[in-house]
Amino acid sequence: MSRGVEWEIDPTLDRVRDLVDVLGDPHRAYPVIHVAGTNGKSSTARLIESLLRERGLRTGLYTSPEMTTLRERIAIDGEPISEERFAEAFQDVLPYVRLIDGKHPARLSFFEVLTAMAYAAFADAPVDVAVVEAGMGGVWDATNVADGTVAVITPIGLDHTRYLGETIEEIAAEKAGIIKPGAVAVLAQQPVEAAEVLLRRIAETGAAAAREGIEFGVLSRDVAVGGQQLRLQGLHGVYDEVFLPLFGEHQAGNAATALAAVEAFAGGAPTRGEANLEAATRIAPGEPYTGGEEGQLDPALVRSGFAKSASPGRLEVVRTGPTVLLDAAHNPAGMAASVATITESFGFTRLVGVLAAAADKDLAGILDQLEPVLAELVVTRSSSPRSMPPGELAEIAEGILGPDRVHVAERLDDAIDRAIGLAEETGEYQGAGVLITGSVVTVGDARTLLRVEEGR
């Protein structure tokens, strides 16, 4: 961590490429499923890993950021590596890190070193396949030294505009960098501007394309206790009666994307190149795409893999009476998905929010999404140095919710206590809820304060 914060990037792969080279290219010791996008990356990566592990494969999973411990970012067979193994991985790469430091004007960054540690740990395990979430962007992201057999692009929106560009097209061009020649590109539903950029990259590289709503998608979904029941169209078949213990239409889309990624990994995509772009017919309920059964997965394994899946901090229920939800949404598009899910899946008669978010985010856009569903809001700060001071956040919030609905707490623990008290004011515990949101750090801090079990 002394190497600097990971959101300050120097856009080059030269340092990390030199580092993995002297480490013996550990990222080439196993196939990689690479995941980039703006929203849904971690959830989709976790769903992919759950399906792969259910198929009997030994998996590596690299995600970011962490919520409670840095070790969460490097998981093998679904579990964060141990403290001892984490320390060993760092000590193993440290001499080579110092060697590469001396060859470049800037030292290797925190994220570059951690990425090399993950690739080396996966090679040492060894894993059968690694699911790797890009940290930020794609083209210059340290993870992009690997060439993904399958490249997954989750929904793209405006976020990290200071680093990735101020338009959807610019951001999509950065994310598209993980699509390599010979890969299968699995695309979640995208804004038109992003889709055009991604499809151009696919055509340029000759990669195969699989698109949500065309080659795969959600055929039907029903709200169920503890999640939802899905009927999914995969690349090579239809999967019925799939229970997903996650809430919301966006998580159903993440599940469909994860399923297509694993099918592509197992048996390839149905078509390739430009012909794929011209010949596709959009999926409609009752009119599923039929790509053959060569890569179809065992439906029983799909059901059990998804049933065992989890995505901590994504509308996660951590207590009841009143219900307390943790959600890591940190941009307007992500918050819109969360709000839609809360409306669909939770019958709150009174919902109180707790918000702590980074100062460089579109906080007015986030609050615009929250305003219709919140009775009151407590603004506070997280442990992140990027967290906006509560007083400044309150000024923005009062302009959207009005001063009577906004409360200020300097500390997150006090904010949670205040929100629970406000939620309980009516005495109707059954319909009362608290939503703690704004960033992964906020959710991680709340998990610690509420003593949520690690890995839940």
C-alpha cells in the first residue's frame, strides 16, 4: 500500500509486463476468463467462478476492491487465500518487484504488484482456470497482460470519467481492450453507443461475439423468497427452474452473462466474426436462440452452482427487525438498478438510507435515484480518504431531498444507529428497512461494524 493508491494510474502495461516476464509468465499457466465493465463486474465474476467450481474445476478468482480484508481479492476454490499464503506471495514477488522498479521512471503500483501476486498464486496452486476482474478500464489495466480465452463486458456507464474518458464511447473503448484475437467476447446488455464500440473491436480482432438479448439472455424471471427463479437462454440450450439467491433484474442479467461465459469456455460461441453481427435475431420470450448442444452445460450443475452463489454487499440482507441492506452501488446507473430491485423485491413501508460516498462520484445523480424510495437519509463518511465530508454531502442531499429528510452523522456507526432508530419510529418493524450504500468501502465498514461473517 506504500506504493500509492490504486485509483491514481499511470497508463502503461510496461512495468507489470516486465514483472510477470521475470516471474516466468504465471498468467499463461492457465486459461483466463477476463471480466470488465462499469457495473456488475464483481457479481458476474463470482457467478462465473461458482459455475466453474460446480463443474469440478479448481478456480482462481481475482476481484477488487475488497470489503473487509485485502485477501478477499485473491481467492482459490472460492476462499480467500490465508494470511500466511498472502505474505508468502508478497515475499516471493518482492525481489523481482524491486528489480523492475529500478528499470522504470515510476515504481510498480500497489495494484500492479497485487495483480502479479494473484497470477503467481494461481500458478502455484495450480488452478484450472482463473476468473479475473479488471480493476479500472481495460486497455491499460494491470490485469490485461493476460489474454482472456473469454472476455466478458458487463454493462458500461459513466464512472471514473477522470481516468477513462467523459463519454460512453471513450469508456467503452477502454473496456474493449480486454477483447483479444481468438477470444469469445460475451457482452451484457449495453447502451447503443457502447455496443457500437465493442462490436467494432470484435470485428477488428476477429473474436467471436455472444450478446445478451441476441445469442443469450433471460427468458423469464419471477420473484422468489430469498432471490428469484429464472429461465435462461444460454449459447447452447435453455436452462429452466434456476434459483438465484440474489435480487433484481440486473442480477438475472449477470447470471445469464455468467452462464454464457462458462458455456463459451466449455464449448465456444456458436458463430464468429462479422457474419455473427449480421445474422443474429433478437431473443424474445418463447423464441430462444438455438446454437446447438455441443457446449451445453449439465442443467443440474447450473442449478446447483447458481443456488450456491453469493455476491456480498450487493443488496445483502444482514439483519432483520428492521431489515438492514448493504449495497455497494456507487454511480447513478448502479443505484438505479438497486432502487428498482428494492421496489420489486422488498415491501418496505418506510426505508431510511445511510450514504457515504467518494467525493469524485456523481453524487447528485446517485441521490436523484434514491430520493423516491427514501423516507429519510443519514449522510456520513466511510474510512476511505476519498469519502466526501458529511457536511458537504448534506448540502447536496438537502437540495434533492429537502432539509427535513437529511441528517448528518460524522461517524458511520452513529449513522447506522441513527438510521435504525428512524426506521423504527413508526413501530412497524415488518415494513421498516435501512439501506447502507455509496461505495464498497462503506459496505465493508458496515459489515465490520455489524459483525457480518467474512465471506458471507
